[in-house]
Amino acid sequence: MPPKKSKRRNQPLKLKPVAVNCPFCKEAKDPDYKKYTEIARYLTERAKIMPKSRTGLCAKHQRRLAISIKRARHLALLPFTGSL
């Protein structure tokens, strides 16, 4: 008798991609580590940086956002991990 195979195994979740509506491009500003309340909304509840497909940022501002979040974490303005 052959082994049973799961149909849902190793299939990625089908999430709808968010359209690229970069708020930093619209306002002509860059993400800043000192404004940690603004950049904290791009973190998950586990304090992971959300991907570009979920945030809707352009590639340039997604890279700058990641750098700003890492700087804010280093200065203890943002947590490295979410609350357990």
C-alpha cells in the first residue's frame, strides 16, 4: 500500500498582494529611526519586518525602512522580539 500524501503540505499561503502605494514616496520623505512610532507599524506582532508585498512600499523605501528598524532596535527604541 503506497504512503498517503497530504495535499496541503508545503504549499505557500495564498495572500493577496498589496498594491505599491508607498506613503514615503507620496509625502517625499524617508523612514527615520527616530520616529519609531511610525516605523513600528511595519513590524509583525513578533517584531519581524513585514515583506514588501504586505507593506506596499517601493523597493527603495523598503530597504531604508529595514535599516531604520535595525537602527531603532540597536538603540532600544524598538524590540528585537515580540512579547511572548
